[in-house]
Amino acid sequence: MLNPDSVGSTFAGTDSITVSQSEVDAFCAVIGESDTTIAPLTFTIRITLTQFEEILTRPEIGLDWSRLVHGDQKFEIFSPVKPGDELTCNATIESYRVAAGNEIVTVRSDLHRDKKLVVSAWSTLVVRA
Amino acid sequence: MIEVGTQLPEKIFYLDRELLKRYADASGDQNPIHKNEEFAVSVGLPNVIAHGMLTMALVGKYVSDFAGGSAKVVEFGARFTKPVIVPAGQKVDLTVTATVAEISEGKISLTLSATSAGVKVLGMAKAIVLQ
């Protein structure tokens, strides 16, 4: 069970993450995108979900990642992400509830480049009963 | 001419196990439900399923093609209502369409539809693109 005291907390990513051309190329190839000068719309999920997992499975937070399904996902893109970008990532646990034994947690990820917000992404994650 | 109510052309993507493997590598999501049938069935799924985010990435490609590039898309969201089931040795469809829901202040809102094998796989799917 998620520790309810963690709702509202924001966690800063430790290091900046550099978006590599080869990562963008691989993602573009999967979806058939020929323009590899810009990251595809959902590319940053690889950064975001990795950070969510790291934070939410900490012992003091306590989410069970092994029974997790993705409920919904939304991106607001303020500036396109490009290869070479150095991004920092903050994650905020926005809400948490239990319904029919399922834990439902909404987490927001804010990606910044040079201290400017480039992408906010909301994920609703469901831990199945 | 794009106006409210305009339906955009349908596009069909095809998914197979190989594409799921490539997406797993590209996204870093190596959950075995996307590659191992025995494991997927053991956790109550009908078969191997596609990553919800792969479905969303493909619908995102549809949106950015309409918009004239990823740089013109400012918002994109969806709910994962049903899984895209990908049996071994098969190619399954992901059929995407969209309707123009609103045009205002230089932005076009799209309501997106995504089905696989006739089943709606995304709910509340929408995108906002710059005109």
C-alpha cells in the first residue's frame, strides 16, 4: 500500500538526463517516424516511468510495482524535446485512492530544460487488488 | 477544409510480437506481459498484450502527421480501456481515426478513436494541435 502521507510530495530527480540521438532514432523507427530531429510525442515516458518506479517503490512510499497497470496518460508539451537536450525531472504524487481494493495513484512528471518547463506528464497508475 | 465535425482519414497500424520487442527496447519497458505468453496468461491476461504506451505512441504518430510534425502538438492524452492483444505469429490492427472537436485561438482539438480487432482500446483520447 502506498503511504498516504506521500500525497502532495514532490521528488526532484537526482541527475539531468541527456536525450541521445540513438534513443530518439530507435523510438522513431518503432512508430515509423522519419523526422528524427524531434522526439516523438510520447518519447519522454521512458524518462518519466523510470523515475516514477524509482520513487514510488521506495520503502517509505511502498507501491507494489509488480501488480501495476497503466490507467491513463496525458502530456502537455510546452517545447518539443530534441536530441541533445539535458532534462531534469521532478515527480509529484498528486492523488491516491483505493477503489474495490485497487490502489489508484496519479503522478505528475515535470521535465525542465535550463530551468524552463518543457513537458508535464500525468500518469494514473493502478495497482490491481 | 478543416471545420468542427470533420472526420480525418483512417490509418491502420499493424502490431506483431517483433514490434512489441522493438518498443520494449526503445522505451525501456521490459514487462514480460508484452513478450511472454505463459507469463501473461498466468497474471490473468488472454495473451501477450501491447504496451499501452506503444498504442499511444502510434496514435501520437497519427496526430503529429495531421499536425505537420511533433513540434505542433501541445497536448495529448488517453485512457487505456482495453488491451491490444497480440497472439504469436499474427499481425493485429490498430485502426485510428479522429474528429475535429473544436477550433479556437489557433488550436485544433481532436477527439481520437483507436480500435483493435473491432474493440475500442483507448477512451477519452484527445489531442490539441497548433493550427
